[in-house]
Amino acid sequence: MNFDDTPQEAAFRETARRWIEANAPRELHAELSKSSLGRIRLANHDIVDVGKAWQKKKFEGNWACLHWPREYGGRGATPIEKVIWQQEEGVYGKLTQPFQIGEGMCGPTVMAFGSEEAKRRYLPKLASGEEIWCQLFSEPSAGSDVAGLRTRAEKKGDNWVVNGQKIWTSGAHYSDYGLLIARTDPNVPKHKGLTMFFLDMKSPGVEVRPIKQANGMQEFNEVYFTDVVIPDSQRLGAVGDGWNVSLTTLMNERMSIGARLATGVPEMFELCSNLMLEDGPAIDDPAVRSKLASWAAKSSGLKYTSYRTISALSKGERPGPENSIGKLVSGMMLQDIATYAMDLQGAAGVLTGNDEETAQGQFQQMLLSSPSMRIAGGTDEILRNIIAERVLGLPGDIRVDKDVPYNKIPTKGR
Amino acid sequence: MNFDDTPQEAEFRATARAWISANAPKQYEEELRKSSLGRTVLKNADILQVAKAWQKKKADAGWACLHWPKEYGGRGASPIERVIWQQEEGPYGQLSRMFIIGHGMCGPTMMAFAREEHKRRYLPPLASGENVWCQLFSEPAGGSDVAGLRTRAEKDGDDWVINGQKIWTSGAHYSDYGILLTRTDPTVPKHKGLTMFFLDMKSPGVEVRPIKQASGASDFNEVYFTNVRIPDHQRLGEVGDGWNVSLTTLMNERSAIGAAVSTGFPELFEYCSSLILDDGPAIEDRAVRSKLANWAVKASGLKYTSMRAISALSKGERPGPENSIGKLVAGSMIQDVATYALDLQGAAGVVSGENAELAGRFQAMLLRAPGTRVEGGTDEIMRNIIAERVLGLPGDIRVDKDVPFNKIPTKGRN
Amino acid sequence: MNFDFSDDQKQLRDQARKFLAEKCPPKAVRVVLDGKTPYDKELWKGLAEMGFLGVAIPEEFGGAGAGHLELCVIAEEMGRANAPVPFSSTVYLAAEALLIAGSDAQKKKWLPAIASGEAIGTLALFEGKGNPSPKNVKLTAANGVLNGVKKPVADGAIADFAVVAARTGSSGRDSDISLFLVELRAGGVEVKSLTNLDPTRGQAEIAFKDCKAEPLGAAGEGWSILTQVLDRAAVLCAFEQVGGADRALEMGRDYALDRIAFGRPIGSFQAVKHMLADMYVSATLARSNSYYGAWALSTNAAELPEAAAAARISATQAFQHCAKNNIQVHGGMGFTWEFDCHIYYRRANAMALGLGSLSYWEDQLIDRMRKKNAA
Ligand SMILES: Cc1cc2nc3c(=O)[nH]c(=O)nc-3n(C[C@H](O)[C@H](O)[C@H](O)COP(=O)(O)OP(=O)(O)OC[C@H]3O[C@@H](n4cnc5c(N)ncnc54)[C@H](O)[C@@H]3O)c2cc1C
Ligand SMILES: Cc1cc2nc3c(=O)[nH]c(=O)nc-3n(C[C@H](O)[C@H](O)[C@H](O)COP(=O)(O)OP(=O)(O)OC[C@H]3O[C@@H](n4cnc5c(N)ncnc54)[C@H](O)[C@@H]3O)c2cc1C
Ligand SMILES: Cc1cc2nc3c(=O)[nH]c(=O)nc-3n(C[C@H](O)[C@H](O)[C@H](O)COP(=O)(O)OP(=O)(O)OC[C@H]3O[C@@H](n4cnc5c(N)ncnc54)[C@H](O)[C@@H]3O)c2cc1C
């Protein structure tokens, strides 16, 4: 048990710090510090543009996708080095938002299942931010129940022809490639007839329609496929093995979402440290302290849980489902924190402009965005099922749909 | 919408008040006032004897089981008169605890299903406390799943012969009679093969063994039946209709328990009003106030919910499953309240018993509270009932419903 | 005792529900949500014609003279429908302040105009962050002239007049505060709309510069009048919140019955069932507390301050809880602009702050219980 850097780690940290100091876009520092969940908006820049520029710079300095092998655009770094990098990158890490799905989910899936040629062609550009990737899993009738998806892929010669619809695809509107799971055989039980592909989002027949979110922003999309042709060489894994392939992605999704999870605690602590209530500083008020203390304990619990995972990783063990607790805990916590921050602001808490009284509307945006944390990448309820079943070994739900041919399962809904 | 007494109600209240002040056992008032969930003890008297004496006195003057018809030992009073009585009876109401099961559940079941002669014979001494009754439903393998019970009743001439075991039977050790749910046909689906009886607890073959509770006290028992004979005229309802009969009991159980639920709030408010913390009176501490306020509105919410139910009752409507919320809310609340009271006591909070703060009132509450969340339907079963019977959501998927009882897989306590 | 609304009142509720279902469907709410108009003028007119705006205003001032119980019934329906009109500012705050403290002339001038839908009123109390407190009132009044800035003022941009809390003394006591009535279309008033969480109900900043105002109630009585107004509004808002909570619960329930995942309705999973059961529990507790508040309000009982605070806390929590978990039950759909879940989520969180925060009311409740116990 040792929390301090080893001499090698300290040297690595020093190198990283110096490089960041010399290269980071400092003009954005203040704005990035003020941004939190749902509120990475830069006054004079497009987040995708500045994000791409920073990513490119990192790539050139060998600081992108650190833990990936060098031949695919990474640095071949250890898990601990990656954490050190993230600590040092600090607020500039927020610029990586558009790349997280690609780096965290699509990349690892291509790495595990793509041909050598595909890996060399696509991964370095993914790492450098030149090409952005999205994840095309969810459908109107298949969210939690991903394996219930309906998008069809049919073999025609050396190609597959795809028809159907995906939904909630984050970043599809600015993505170059996508990881797509489709049904290739509807006559077998639902988990068995799936196959994974990747495709060029500019292929003919792909249509992206943005969806306006509850928080007013437009970050996710519907994606329609009409006779979209995908060469068989872009298949990932065996035909019919898509469910297994997707579990790799989803396991990695949990890991990558888990790693840079927003909890709202640092923002809240800062607010309470500055805010004056009627009887004095908020931070001196026993009611405020009691809440802050419980949140602080949760957030440090999460942090050290992720350190434990990293320690396990660096001994060569795989990230397990224990990681599910990160999003489960922080999703609800963010929502509670935002609500309480507004409560402390009193009547003015309702305002969402750039007001000084409301800390620039930071918590108001957090409140409006936080419901998505409890849904995206596995709802709270699904995560609890995962913990109960895969960590604690409890039996699964009684299933009415598991061994039934897919086209015999009752459907209804959207 | 009117909270005030009508002239008739005011007159009833005055009569009740006058009678109570002339007849109540005032020497115990102080001790009864200080008792709360998990701790009703009298230092120098046997509580059972004191309670029986008070109940008898009430019965003689027509104040027992107020809402029952006169011919069965009641007063034929309205639901509102009953509430007025309970308000006036105040701390002496604590003395009715051991009769709750008999008055709240067994009596109403007898009233609905027993023959006229039995009603006249058994109900008046039940009302007057001369006879105490218990409820023999739960079994090691049938708790939430009451319909999974195994105690067998077999017809032998005009009698039934009972063999099996009940568990968690509150008050069996001082009860004279019990209502008993048994399996009379194991070859039909589980809800269909049940039959209800009542029996004399002194019948040969009945053996009562007290169980020590988590709180250290022994209020409930295991009851063993070995070739116990019950005459057929003590059957309640049809053979095979025991599930329906038991629902009557359980519905009444909810309203009986619902009306009498303790939340722990008055005790905590009183405690905080006098407690001095390091920085001054507890009640002036904002953290304490915030907690108190949250519990206060739950306690008042429950109180007014039951008032609404009583208003409905007095218009001739039946108590609905909405009443399930009482126990559900109060059960976890009293547990939280007790935990917080100990927290306020600091390290001294771990001391329990007579030497502890307030003679261990909150310690006793903490230890008894888990029972509230289990008895008469666990929190989870209550949520199911609300979801299914109030909100109309679908029932759980059942693996045992249409299967003959003797074909259902079993495992667990034996 | 009879702890329920009367048959007539229930009939009024049915009438209001039907009216709002017809005149205020989600489509109408969205017109305001999308910023196409600051409030639904047609609906406002309709509410006046139905007699809902003046339901608690005495007949001699142009109202229906029914009473506060009837107003509670209507408030609940306004909350269910998330009605995008300045109902709470005008009816719970401005009209109640006039009823409590207005001179005969003031009542004659404004109450009939409120009842007929011609005048929109509001209360200008807050000055930036913080809760109701005499200390937080900095705007000054001297010789009937106001100077200072109020923010946020609910419906301030569309209001014709405002009841303004002003500082008229500096003794550090409640009696430093007096109330004034200001016509907002007159000189010396500058109004600016502010963006806020709930676009279906506007917020504004109002600057008063040497603005002429007439006193409302006696000088130095401002804070005690305000306290009464806020208590009344707390009960009335609680009914709106209960209506909103119930609607959110219903939306969640309906969706859980309809949506199929894993070959079965999601409402058959205990995680979803129990979430909905818990929503039902909090909505029920809030409803019961609000009924008690309604009784106290309608009889002006000594219990009102305590009952109002309890109703306020309970209803605020229930609405926030139901609105938030309604989104959760809806999954991804719940996070779209297109589904109505976020409308209730926004309203729930905005209403939680409007009369002062939850923490403020928690503090008030315990204070009031303590005072009662001491008495
Ligand atoms: C902001 C955001 C970004 C997203 N980005 C992407 C993306 O880039 N790519 C992509 O493919 N998807 C994306 N998603 C989709 C996301 O993964 C799904 O929304 C999520 O899996 C839930 O599916 P659903 O919306 O169909 O809800 P449903 O599955 O219909 O769930 C509705 C409710 O039922 C509950 N429920 C369902 N099944 C069970 C069960 N078995 N037991 C208990 N409760 C259950 C859920 O917990 C939820 O409360 C995104 C979603 C959001 C909100
Ligand atoms: C103080 C006390 C007094 C009692 N007095 C009496 C009495 O006088 N007479 C009498 O007959 N009984 C009595 N009981 C028994 C009581 O009714 C049962 O304990 C209760 O019904 C739960 O049954 P169980 O103990 O078998 O637990 P189980 O049914 O085994 O439950 C164990 C856990 O599983 C959960 N669970 C079970 N089924 C489901 C489901 N379908 N969905 C979700 N969760 C589920 C439960 O909620 C619980 O958390 C008493 C119990 C207590 C604690
Ligand atoms: C109105 C009502 C109130 C209840 N209140 C409580 C309570 O307060 N506390 C508690 O612990 N439990 C209560 N229960 C029982 C509680 O629902 C069960 O403990 C739990 O849900 C699991 O029960 P189950 O599987 O045995 O039966 P359930 O699934 O609840 O219901 C039994 C099913 O069997 C069928 N059925 C009903 N009667 C008969 C019959 N005579 N013959 C054949 N089939 C029949 C019906 O189709 C019914 O849907 C109540 C049940 C009902 C119906």
C-alpha cells in the first residue's frame, strides 16, 4: 500500500507537467475551470475545434491515448502513468470530451477485434483526434435491452447491407466513423443473432438527425440507415458473435466513464467556501458542513475505488464490474449537489444567466444535465442489477425472452 | 374540510375525557408517557395484568373496541368517535398493545366468517381483554410468501387434525386463542389449498417456544402442532378459501398497524428541545433543525393521511391499500430517528439499558425498529402492494402460481 | 371532523381539470417554453371567464367570493397542467397582499381587475441571492419614492403592478420594512427579463429609480404582512406542487405500463415498481400535509404558520422527487426536449426556490413548532 510516486513515477509526472506547461491552451484555463457537467461551452470557440487542436498537439508530443501501443498512436504507458497524466492534464482534460467514446470504447473494440491492417489505418487517426468515432448501439426499442435491437444487416456478396435506426448516438453529427451493432439472424435467440461492424459515417444512406435534449443542448442524434453498404472486412468478430464483442465495448465504457467521472464535489466545495449566507460563510454552517462531508466522503470513496482498480490493472488484472459503482454513485450525487447548491443561492437560484449570484449558472446547468448521467451507458437500475448479479452472485431476473427466437418475442412501445 | 369537532363530537369527547380522568390508572401515566417503540415497561407491576385490568374496566363501561357492534362487546361507535377516544386515551393507549392483534385482526376475521354463536361466545371476552388472541400465519418457509405455508390440516370425522409449525407468532405465550391458516389440499395451486380455523391455544398438542428477538426481549414464538384436533365448526370460511379469508385479516392488519405506527418524531423533538450541544441547544443547530423538519413533515403527512382515511371510512368507504404507506414510511423513519438520536449522544450513545441517556429510550427503539419493517408485510412487499394494487403495475413474474403446491421447488429454513 | 374537500369543491376540481385539459394541453405549454410568447394570453382570459382568477376574491371586489379551499382545488389543477400563466404571482401573492393589507380604494382598483384578467400583479421581494429576511431588503423608500433593484421577480416582465418590499428604517428590527404598491408601466421603473430554469414562467429584474409608490398597509407593518402572504402562498403553491407531482407520477406509471424491454413491461421490474411506489408515498404525504394547510388557511387558524411550512417542505420534496424519477423511468426518452418530463423537472426545481429555499422553510418549521410548544 503506497500512495506516493515511485522515483520513476515522479520523473514521469515531472516530464508531463513540463510538457503541459509549455503546450496547453492557457487562454482557455479560466473558462474550463468554471465548466462542469453539461456546461462545457466556450465563449469564442467550438469545443470540437479546440478539442481537436489540443488532441493533435498531444498526439505529436506522444501524449495521446497513453496506454495504447505505440504502433497504434499511443505511448505504451502503464495504467498508473495514465492516471498521473490525467491528474496533470487537469482542466484541459475537459477538452477530450468529443473523443471519449472513441478512445474509451470504439478504439479498444477495434484493437481487440479488428484486422492488423484496420488497426494501423484507423487507430492512430482516432488517437490524434483527426477522426472522431461514435457508438451506434441503442435503438428506440432497445436501450437497456440492447440485445433486443432490430437494425438488420444482410449479406450481399462481400458486403453487408444495413437498414434500420439507431438513437441517442452521442456526437454522430460530428463523427467520421461509428461502431455499429446489427442483427444478422432474427431466427435465433436474441443474444445470438448479432454482429458488430464499423463504418464510415459518410457512407451513402446514413442520415443523422440531431435530437434536442432536455437541457436544451443537442449532443445526441437519431441515425437512419437505408441500404447502407459495409464491406465484410469491416466486421469485428465472428458473424453472430456481436453480443460478446459488445460486452468488451461496454466493459470499456464503464471503465472510461468511471475514470473521469464528474461528482460535483469540487465545485460544491468551492461554492460553499465563497458563499456568504445570512449568518456567515456557508462553510461555517453546520447543516452545510454535514451535507458537504457526506458528499466528500462519497467522492473520495469513488476516487480510491478507482485507484484500487488501477492498481489491479497494473498487475495485469482486467477491469471488473466493481467499476459500475462509479457512475451509479456520482449520477445521483451530482443531481443532489446541484439541487442543494441552488437551495443555498435562495430565490436567485432559479436564474440561469451568467449571474454572479448563481456562480454563472454552473449548478443550474448541472441540474438540467444530471438526469442523463443516470441513464446514459447503463441506467442506475441496470447497474444495480449488474452489481447484484456479477459482483454478488445473485440470480438474474426471470427472463421471458432469452431462449425464444428473436422474431417470436412480444414487442410494444415506441 | 373541517378539523374541528362537531357539537356531537365535542360532547362525545367531553364524556370520554371525564370517564378517563375518573378511571384511568394514573399511577402509571408517567411511565407510560416515557415509553416508546421497543420499551413499554412498568417498574413495579406486571404490564399484562395492568393492561388486562384497564381493558376490563373499559369494557364494563362500554369503551372497549368502540367500533364493534354492542352485541359483540363494542359500542357501535363511528370511526371518528374511535379516533377521538384514542386521542383522549393518550398514554394509556400504550396498554392496548398486547390486544392489537386480537382486536385489529382476529376479531374482524371472526366477525366476517365465524358462526353467530361463536361470535357471541368469543368476541365479548376478546373485547374485554379476558381472552388474548394471536395470529398463526407465518412459517419458516412462508413469511412474505404466506401462501407457501406447509402446516397440514387433515379431515378426520368432524374434526381436523393439525400437524406443523408456525413461527414469529407474537404473544402466543400469553394467548388463549389463535387464528390459524393451514394447508388442506397440497395437490392444487398454492393459493387454492388453504383453510382458516381458530383454536384454543391450550388444546393438547400445541407447544409454544419463545424466540429471543434481536432486541433481547421475547415477544414472539415458535408454535408447534402435533396431532392437534380442531372441530370443523371452528373453521372460518370455506375449505380451500383460506387465502381469501387471510386477506381480510391482512387488510385489517394494515389498518390496525397503520393507525398505531410510531415514527419516533415526538420523542426526538422533545429530546432535541432539551439537549445542549457544545455550541448551544440542539434545537438551534441548523443541521439538527434540517433533519427535524424533514421528519416532522413525514410524521404529519402520515397523521393527516390517516385522518383522510378515517374521513373516507366515516362516509362508508373501505380502507384502501393506500394505508400501506404508514408502516412503510414509519418503519425506516423510526430507525433513522433512533440512529440520529444516538449520534447526538456521541460516544455515550452506545450505552443501553436503564443507565443510558433517557433510560435507553432510543437504544431500545433502534433495536426494535427492524421488526417494524418486517412484521405484517416487509417494506418490499408493501412497495409491491402499492405498485400493483394502487398504481396498477403488473405483478412479478411468478414461477409458482399455477403449479400444484407439492410440485413447487422449496429450499430455505426448515 | 371531515378531512376532505366537499362534493361541490370536487366538482369544481373536475371542471377545472376538464377546462385545462382542453385549453392548456402540453402543446400550449410548449409555445411559452419555446419563447414564442411570455405567457398564454388566451388561457389567462379563459381562466378569468371561468371565474378562477377571482375565486377567493370577495364578491364586492368583483370575485366569486368562494374561498381559499376552492382556490386550493384550482391551484392543484394549475400545477398538473403546468399552466404557463402568471397565476401564482397574481393570485397567491399580489391579490393576497391586497386582501390582507390593501385600503378600500386599493382593493377596489386592483381586485376586480385581477378577477377579470385585466391586471397581472406580482411581489417584488428578493434582491439577488438569499431568502426572505428583513436584512436582505436593501431597496429604500423615502417620502413615497423607491430606489433599488429587485431580482428575481416572478412574472415581473408582464406584470402591471407589483407589491414591493422596501426599507423605511434602520433599527435592525422587522419594523424597518414597509410595503408599497407600484404601477410598473409608470415612470422610474426599468424591467429586464432574465433567463431561468423554467421558461414557462418568466423571471425579471426590476430597477426602481426615484419611482413614485403608494404605501400598502401601515408603515413598519411590511414584514408582518409579508409573513402572512408567504404563508398563504406556501399552502397554495403546495397544491400546485402536489398537482405537478401527481402528474409526473402518472406519466411515469403510464410509461412503465407501455414500454417493453426484455420482453415485458418495464413496470414489471421491481426496481421500477418500487421507484414508482416511493414516488406515490411522497406524493401522498405531501397531499395530506397540504390538506391540513388548506384547512388552516381557510379558517385562518392559529396553526397556519406551522401547517404552511410543513405543506411547503413536503410538497417541494415530493414534486422534486417525482419529477426527477419520472425522467429516470423514461430512460433516454426522458432526457429529450420532445418529451414533457423536463417541463415538470424544471418547474419542480424552480418552484422549490420561489418563496425561499427548502432550507429556509425547514428552519421556519422548527422555529414555529418550538414557539408553539413553548406557548
Ligand atoms: C445523454 C445520453 C447519451 C447517450 N449516448 C449514447 C451513445 O452514444 N450510443 C448509444 O448507443 N447509446 C447512447 N445512449 C443511450 C443509453 O445507453 C440508453 O438510453 C440507456 O441504455 C437506456 O435505454 P432506454 O433509453 O431505451 O431506456 P429503457 O431501457 O427503456 O429504460 C426505461 C426505464 O426502465 C428501466 N429498466 C429497463 N430494463 C430494466 C430491468 N431489466 N430491470 C430494472 N429496470 C429496468 C430503466 O432503468 C429505466 O429506468 C445515450 C443516452 C443518453 C441519455
Ligand atoms: C416483530 C414481529 C412480529 C411478528 N408477528 C407475527 C405474528 O404475530 N403472526 C404471524 O403470523 N407472523 C408474524 N410475524 C412474521 C412476519 O409477518 C414475517 O416475518 C414477514 O411476513 C416476513 O416473512 P419472513 O420473515 O419469512 O421473511 P421472507 O419472506 O423470507 O423475506 C426475506 C426478505 O426477502 C424479501 N422478499 C420476500 N419476497 C419478496 C418479493 N416477492 N419481492 C421482493 N422482496 C421479497 C423480504 O422483503 C425480506 O427483505 C412477525 C414478525 C416480526 C418481525
Ligand atoms: C388486497 C391485498 C392486501 C394484502 N395486504 C397484505 C399485507 O398487508 N401484508 C402482507 O404481508 N401481505 C399482504 N397481502 C399479501 C401479499 O400480496 C403477499 O404477501 C405477497 O404479495 C405475495 O403473495 P402471494 O404470491 O401469495 O399472492 P398474490 O400474488 O398477492 O395474490 C394471489 C393471487 O392468487 C389468486 N387468488 C386470490 N385468492 C384466491 C383464492 N381464494 N383461490 C385461488 N386463487 C386466489 C389471485 O389471482 C391473486 O392475484 C395482501 C394481498 C392482497 C390481495
